[in-house]
Amino acid sequence: MTPETQKNSSDVVVVGAGLIGLAAAWELSSRGKSVVVLEREAPGCGATSVAAGMLAPIGELDFGEPELLELNLRSRRLYPEFIAAVEAATGLDTGFRHTGALHVALDRDEAAELKRSLDLQLSFGLDSKWLGPMAARDLEPGVNPSLAGAVLVEEDAIVDPRALVEALRAALPDRGVRIVTAGVTGLIREGEGAGPVVGAETTAGDFRAPAVVAAPGAEAGIAKWLPEEIRPSVRPVKGQVVELRGDAEGPVCQRILGSERVYVAPRPDGRVILGATVEEMGFDRRVTGGGVHELLREAYRMLPDIAEMEFVDAIAGLRPGTPDNTPVIGRTAIDGLILATGHYRNGILLAPVTGLAVAELVDGHDPEWLAATDPGRFRERETS
Ligand code: GLY
């Protein structure tokens, strides 16, 4: 082995330095694995940088997704320990706060819809409760006084995804993880290109490892370096968000606030993130007047005080959507190649459990709690 080859050899190569790739590197390195993370752009600059960071398995629960709920709850339970370890390693604040969430109905139709969501939550034994208008405003005095009612979810929490990425970037090198700026151009395989994966070819040379974890986010479905037979059914789902600056001493809200059409996610320094549109627009990442207008209008309807806040920014990102809204985490038909993508609306929430899953898979285990995320599931449905 030449010194160059040795330098570029590790136990695991992770492709993609969004929060998912970084969380995988975190868990792998905590198990003593040497890890190289390959990223074409800056770490965390994709969907991670746009995400509000709601850790809201209960408030964001939708109909017909019980397996996803289970995975989301598992990851939510892992969050405090994950954050404590990252913050202890760096001394950096990741913005993780157990704020709870208040989901607001602003008229009778919205109240009927919100009660359906509450019934769904209660049917799973989740801890949510209905509040009348006065009780809701006792908790969040800024909410529009004409509200019809609200659902309080005390368990939901929030993190600042950008701050978390910064903390991981600071912590990972101390654990021997190398984050390399390089675009992946192909996989290196044994047996004339048809055998197990043993590394990745990149614009910065070859990186060899007996396990490659592909975490390319919304690009997974078009990533040419992934062989077509295992390329997952992942599509980009555009989300626009607006950032407003306010007063840390007198924040407009303490909790995550949500309505049918918008959420307001508070940051510890008084900023809020208004999110998010859900648009099937391919890889278009333009911020539009209509998108910003909708977010501001709906947020203002719920929380009129936002009108006094300073406009900071509006950005758009691409969620990696899948046909069943559940991520794709697991082994592929190609030995040594693991997929970790397709997290759709739950990428930040699912980071710790995805890191854990990837580390278990690399260690040769197949956790039973990962059954719903099997990368082969869409192909099986197509052929049956
Ligand atoms: N998790 C919220 C969103 O994707 O907009």
C-alpha cells in the first residue's frame, strides 16, 4: 500500500455531510471506527441548513404512518443524550430546547381538523391535550385572540440544525473523522466492478473502505455514482422558510407554534423560523414571492407580533421525499453499500437514530426496528 492509499483508507466512507452523514460519522467514530466523510460542498449546506429543527414526532404525526412514528419517537428519545455528548465535546450550544409545541386552530374548520389530529395522537397513547382559547393564550399570550382552540404537545422539542452541524464539525476531527471536500464520481468495486464495494472514486482521488454509507439527501434518486439497480426512489420536495429576528429577552413565543399552514420555530436568541412550503418543483431552489407571502400571511394570522420583527432571510431547500414518507436506511443488494437517505420532513429529528442504525449495520447487525426503512421495499412492490 502506498502512503497515499494508506492515508485514504478507513473503516467507513460516508458520502454526504448533511446532518445524516455527520450523525452517522459521530456514532461510527464513537464505536472506534475510522471514518472519512466526503462532501462536494460545505457540510450541512443542503436541506440541513434550511430546516427549522423541530423535534416533533407527536405534533407532526400524520395518518397512516405508524412505523414512521415509532422511528421518530425512538430518535426523539435519543436526542438528549446525543446533544449532551456533542455539547460536552465542544462546549457549543446547539440550540436544543425542550420547548413543547402548541398547535393552534384559528377557526371552527381548523378546530375540527385539529381535533382529528388530536384523536390520532391519543389513539397511539401519545401525550397531547386540548386547550381552550384562554388556556392557550395563558401559555402563549401572542397567539391571535380569536383562536378557536389549541393542542398542547409538551414532549416536542427543537434544535438549531446549523448550530448542531457546527458542533459536529468541531467535534468529529478530534475523534479522527476526516471531512474531505470532494465530489464522488463512482464506487470502487471488487471483481471487475460487480463485486462488493470497497471505496469511492472522487474528484480528490480514491477513498477505500470496506463499507460505504451513501447519505446524499435529495440527490439520491439521480446520483449517477449509485448503480441504477439500487438507486432509491427519492425525489426533491421543495421547502421555503423565512427567518425573522426578534428580542431574546421578550420572544414572540416560547414554544413551537403550528397551524394547518405554517409553523413558527423559536431560536434561543429571539429569532424565529417560519416554515415551510411543500412544493413538488424538482430541483428548483428559488425563493418566490408567493412562498414568502404565504408564510408571512399565515404566521401573522396566528401570531400578529411577527409584524414587528426584522426580516433576516428567506431560503429554500430540498427535502428528500420517498413514496411512503419513510426514510431509506439499510443494506443494498451490493455488499458493503449502505443507504441512509429519504428522510423527507424528519431529517433533523431522525439524525441520531439514523447514526445508530448505520453503525449497527456496519457492525453486521440488522436491528428489527429498522424493518420499515428497507431500501428494497419499493422494488418489491413494483415487481409483486
Ligand atoms: N419538518 C418540517 C418540514 O419539513 O417542513
